[in-house]
Amino acid sequence: MATYKLNINSKEYTIEAEPQTPLLWAIRDEARLTGTKYGCGIAQCGACTVHLNGNPVRSCSLPVSAIVGQEITTIEGLSDDNSHPVQKAWLEVQAPQCGYCQSGQIMSASALLDKNPKPSDEDIDQAMAGNICRCGTYHRIRKAIHVASKEISDGSK
Amino acid sequence: MLTVGFDTLALGSSNSTFKKLMAEDFVNGTQLNPFVTISAEGEVTIMAHVPELGQGISQGIPAIIAEELGVTMHQVTIVKASASQQYGRQSIGGSRSVRSLFTPMRQLGASTKDVLVQAAANKWNIDPSACEVKEGVVYRKGTKDSLPYGELVEDAAKLELPKNPSLMDKKDFKIIGKATHRPDLAGKVNGSADYGIDAQTEGLLYATIERCPTLQGVVTSYDADAAKAVKGVVEVMEVTRTVYGKKNTGIAVIAENYYAATEGRKKLNVQWDNAEFKNISTESMNADMIKLAQGEGMKHFEKGDFEGNKGKKGIGGSVKVKSVGYSLPHMAHSCMEPMNATVHVREDNTVEVWAPSQSPQVQRQFAKELGIPDNEAEDKIKVHLPYLGGGFGRRSMNDSLEECFQISKSMRKPIKLIWSREDDTLQGPFRQISHHRMTMSLNSGDRIGMQHKMVSPAITTQGRSSNGRVPFEVMEAINTHYDFDDISVRYAEYKNQIPIHWWRSVFGSTNAFPHESFIDEIALELKKDPLQFRKEKLKSEPRFVKVLERLEKESDWNEKLSANEGKGVAIVESFGSIVAHAVFLKRENGKVTIPRVVSVVDCGIYVNSDQVIAQTEGNIIFGLTATLKDAITFKDGAAQQANFDTYRMLRINEAPRDIQVHLIDNDEAPGGVGEPGLPPIAPALTNAVFNLSEKRIRTLPFDLQDI
């Protein structure tokens, strides 16, 4: 076991873990931020997506020892009050069904919009293809990304 | 409108004298019945007692109550209930919730309103008929006198709820039938929604289980010491789960954190005796079923005389008889939240459970194991009802709870058991495999005969005999309304060792594909447009015709497509609703895509139009995954697909960009919504494939790029 200091949502967490422990379990069970989900463990489904220095990554496949000193943002760090444009758009179109994959979907979508505020449908396909939704909410996710994109670009005018 | 989520961390405790605080303990006000509580300030709390797995029922049932209670959804706080008999049956499946609860919950809301009105009438010393209700306030008709519910609730609580309250007219509905936002979604966009896998309690330990690849093999040896040598591992033990009477044994590794448990599991080196299952493969199962399809089968539905008239020439002297086989494979449920459970059996035999289950009322079952009498079960065993990260039928089996309970009962510690994705995919129980022998007999005298002979294992007869009867579940979604002269629907039961279980739309997901494909095959033999043929042959069923007419219009069915486009239609009745899909295909730059799906749903009276649309969109995607992605196949008795790399799901880049769902408005009794959109998608797609490429798909899944 080793001690690691993790910067999650601009807060420092000191955790005890084996070096190879996936970041996912450190976030969920040590930092107790359970919005980030386990879905497959092999970076195939995207339910565990968080931002690492602003980039979407699969936290199930990153050892905690490799993360030290970097900025992690989880779904809980997106806003305090569901006010992030992506969260607002998700609610406006009522995107989630069971909701389990949606933390990962929202983290992938918010990373996309940070880099590309006006994504085309092809851009959305490319950025979101790593996130599986078994309930089949893809149609609404696409719509919500366009809604959020509009709010972001209207807001920056 | 709010939902109240509770921090589960605050609820658990290893201290047995600790009062186990359940969701109900936080509700503020005077309770009028187990579902409705009203505070002096007029805040209305309605308990959401049906497990929420994405279908929106945690909003749907309270909305039905609120409608008859005479309040707006803005006045209502929905609280997710715990599992308790006070709510009646809480198990969920078969697209049954609204169908079975629509009238009882309306009656409950109406009788609750009646006692509030009676309390007001008593205060004014008038007859209740001189009162009216608007938005949680009772008015004395013709005056300005009013009393809000908050001021009446204490008196109303002393009155008995009337048994047969009068119900509203549909035309007066203000909530039912409208698109209403779901309050649970707020917590689903910020990570705060509590799923079973998120349960936290003091001193929690984590468990994973190494399982037999052939499901029912026998453990011959394992290395508990090697697993225990991994830092953090605290215990290794054998556990069993019961799957339709069969005991599946596994080796559990329990540790201080989940990673240590998974590392310990790798060291177990379990040896299994699998000899009994060596010869089971998907190929052998298909061969067995094809052989069974040659037999007569059990009669399910017979009209005219199919066998007698098969091959008989008509006026003009000709007849065409054609028999073909259709096959569908095993499937995994693949809920995004893998199977899991959290259970704490304390030293004093009290229990706290977090049950991500479609059938969460486990108190009596656990009480029996602990020697607790039935009448004390609910006092001693508290069951939290978290959100479910998908269910699709899988979570109606409580095998993960059974395993977790065994571990906690043995260790008397709080245990969270998490199945890996590999466990979840490999271990089943699965969607049934099936084979369908379809025969048509068309003669020059316009006589049409059709036979559907279905071969499959049945869910409800696993581990027992079907006694020569057709099990109730196996003939779902076979449409015998088609106006053919001779119809024969038969079933041959195929018994084998692979456990099967309810999977979204169940036999609808397997029967509709051959049935509605073969309707197209017949229409094409008769040179008829597939949609017009269905309209003509379903003339005696006005609801079907209306759905088809609406689909014809909304999809612009009759517009001519270009040579690189294709269209297909299918209509299926299942779980009390009728759904038709039109699927459109396009071939561009050598790639085939599904740009558009148009859907029409007749589910009778519906509660929340937006949720009917959402469930239908979801059914289309779920059904497309089953049609176009991977099967679960068996070799040497073991499933061969373990995770989402080999058991792939449809992804956003493959999903239709344009999905339109249209609802039929009528006064029919509510039908199901969670499943009926699934059965017609596979045949609508494969009918479109034929239209585009003249290739008839009779085995699922298939690759759209291979057509």
C-alpha cells in the first residue's frame, strides 16, 4: 500500500491504495464520489469517464499511481446545482432512462464541447462512440449536445 | 416537484441498537395511507414504490395518484420507498406496472381526496357534493370559502377511506396523458442518484466471486491461502446461487477494497469438474431444435385446417408450398450496472439490505434463513430500494442478493458483492435460443395457409415437466389475427441445461422476427406491398389498421425510394399494446446505414407521453443491438463472449439519427410500454434489407455491412 494525494474537483484527497488500483475504485470507494460508474473494467463502455486535465479518460483502466499531480474532474465537479450547459440540456430533453451510463456520457459530451463548441453530427459520433447506453438514449444524447452547443455559443456572443 | 435522495452512508450502522432509518422515516406530515402524506403546510409526499430501472415509473405511479388527488405535480414531493408489504406487490416486469396499477392507484388518489373533502364538508357542516377541489384546496361551491389540504389532513386521517370512490373523466385529466418531466433525472445528471452499487455503510467489505465457466460444474479444488495472501483479502468461502432449482457454486473472495478482492480472485486457481457439460454447444443446440421442428408439436392455435389444405391446388390448378427455418440465439441482458448487492446481517440477526432488484421484497426469504418468524420479518430486515442501472428482466432474479446474504450471514459484516462485467455476460441466465419452422401454402384459388412452428426452451418449465401444455409465456407476439384461411401455431419444447430468463419482451423478442418476416415473404409471393397487405389482412382489427394507416402517413411509406434505399415494416401486438415500425435503409459509399425509423404506438391510455416515446426509442436501440451485434454462443458448455469487446452493443455512431415515435390517442385500457416497441424492430429491419438487397435474413444476428 502507498499513500497518494489526488486532486479531484479542485479538492485534495489523501488515499491509501496499491499502485495498480484503478483510478475508478479510488474515486468511488476512497474519495466516495460514486457518480463515476463501473461498467466493464476494460475501457469499452465509458461509464467511468472522468476528465484528466480536461481530457476524457476511462478511469477503470488507469492505475492510481499514474495520476498523481494531475487534475481530475468527475461528474460531481461539473457544477454544484445542475447548471452546466450539458446538465441543463440533458434535463431539457429528458435524456436519461436508467441513468447509469449518463455520468460518463455527460463527461464525454462536456469534454467535446469544451474543445469544439459547435460539433457536427459526425463530431458527436466520433466523440461519443466510446460511451455505451444500454437503454438506448443515443437519439436524445445527440439532441442534448446540440441544445448545449446552442446555449454555449449563444452565451459567448 | 422534487425527489428526495438519501445519503445511504448515513443510514447504515453496525450498531444493532441503531434505528435503521428508511426513506419513510424522513417524510414530513400526516399519513393518509401508505402512499400519501400531507404536511400542515400543504406539502404532498407520494411514495414511489415500484422499482425505477429507467422506465420512469417512479414518476408515473405518483402522477396517477396526484391526478385523482386533485393536486399539481409542483405540489408533490416524490420519495423513493423502501421494500415493504404495506405497498402491496413491488415486483416489476412484463410491462405490467401501469397496466395493473392504473385503476387501483386512481382509486387510491380519489379516495384520499374524498376524505379531505369530507373533512372540509364536516367543518362547514355541508354535504361533500357542495365542495370542489382545485390544486390541493377544497372550495365551497358558489362561495369564496376555501380550506387547503394542509389544514384538513389531521381530520381527514381520522376518516375511513371510501372503497369505491368516483373517478375523473378522462377529458378532465390535467397530468395523465401529458409530457411530464421526471424528477429522478436531476440526480442522474450530477452523479447523486443512488444505485445499488453505490451503497455505503460503516465497515463495508467488498466481494467478488470466481464462477464456473459451465455454470453448474463442481468445484474440485482451489487455493484459499494464495488468495488470502493478497494484502487486504480477509476471507475466502464457497457460495451458491440458485438458478431455477440448480445450484451454481462459486468461490467468493472478500476484502477490504474491491481491487484486493479481484486480485485475490486471480490467485484462487479453482479446478472444476465440467465433464457433464462438455458436449453442449450452440451448434448442437441448433441441430437438436431443427430436428424437433420436424415433429408435430403441441397445438397452440389452429384456424381452418392447415395440414389438410397444405399443398391443395386451387382453381387454376396451382399451389406453392414453401418451408423455411428462422433462428435466434441466446442473449445476455447486459444491464449497464452489473449485478450487485449489499447486505449486512448483524450479530443480533437484524439485517439491512440494499436491493437493486426488480423483486425487492426479500424479507420473508431472508427471515426463513435466519429463523425469524414471518410476522417479525419487516421489523428485523430493512430493505433499501436503490435506483436500478437497467433491469430488462435480469434483476427479477435475486441470485446476487442470495450470494451476498450468504457471505454476510457467515461473516456478520456488511458486504458489497459486485459481479464483474465478465461474470454478468458469461453466467446468464440468458434470453432463450429458438428455432422457427415457417410454412406457407398459397394456391391459385387465393387460399392462404400459414404455419409457425416454434421450438425453444421455456422459462417457466425449467427443472420440471411442461406436462404436454404450452407454457403461458412462449407464444407472445405471434399474431393470429391475420385473415388467412388456414393458420397453425405450434410449439415444441426443447429442454437443455442452459438457464434462460425473462429478457426485454421475452418471447416477443424471438417470435415476432420470424412471424413478421414471413408475412412479408407471403406478401411478396402474392406481389403485394407489405404495408397494404397487412392493412388488408388485418381489416377485422381496427386498432391494427389505425396504427398502419398512421405509419403509412407519418413515414411517407408510398413515396418512391431511390435504388440505393430500402424500407421495411412490421406490426406486433405484445404486452397489451400494438407497435409498428417502418425502417429505412440507405447504401452510400459502400456502407449501409439506418437513417430513419418511424414508429406508431397504440398503448391505450398512457400516463406520460414523453416516457412512452423514450421507452420506444430505447426498444428500437435495444432491438437493433440484438439484431445486428453479437450472440451469446456456447462451446464445450461455456459461453464464449465475456465483455463489451466481444459482446458488442450498438453505439451512437450506428444508431438511427432520425427516430420518430407517434402515439395513437384513444380510450382503450392502458397497455404495456417498456417492451412492446422491441419485437417489431428486427423484422422491420430485415424486411427493409430484403427491399434494398433482395437478401432474406433468417438468422440473427447479422452484419448490416454484409448484405
